[in-house]
Amino acid sequence: MTIVLWVLQALVALAFLIHAAGMLKPPAQVQPGMSYIHDLPAGLRRYIGVIEILGAIGLILPPLVNVLPILAPLAAAGLVIVMVLAIAYHIRRRENPNIGLNLVLAVLALVVAYGRFVLVPF
């Protein structure tokens, strides 16, 4: 189970790092599927990008170096909250493909949080 959780942590971290890179790019350089970025205020867009990067780092780094490994499930729980807020944002805009992706990421992050809090804590 530990290996499964590490793989999930790595996949979730990678997904959030990729999305954060898109959030931190200038709006003119974003991919067509991320058109919602144009409607976000610049400060909020950068804030979301930084939060996603910190969450991705928090999933991997603390348990890897064995310094405050409790931060990994807390980071996963925080990313679940970010995804719930993203789902609410995309529901209002009727962006169904984004809702599905956010739901998948939320579930994966929730599995990591539950796994690291309950099943195989650090």
C-alpha cells in the first residue's frame, strides 16, 4: 500500500505542477483548453498557481526527507479543497471537461490524504 500511495502522490504532484505552470504563464500563452484563465484576475491566477506548487511540493518533499511528514496528508487535503473550489468555479461556467478533471484530481488527492492519515501514516 505504501508504494501505491507514493505513486499516487507523485502523479497528483505532477498534475498540479503542470497546471500551476499554466496558471503562472501570461494569459496569451495558455493552451486552448485553459481559456478560463483569461477571466481570472492576475493576482488570483498567480495565487492559485503558487498554492498548487506548494501543495505539490508538500506531497513529496516532507516525507522524502523525513522532516514533518504529516505535511503530506495535509497538503493532499488542501489540494482537495482547491479542487472543490475549482469544481464550483467550472460549474458556474459550464465547463464540463474541466469539472471532470477536477473531480478526478480531487478524488486522487482525497485517497492520498486518507491513505496517509489513516491507512499508512508516516
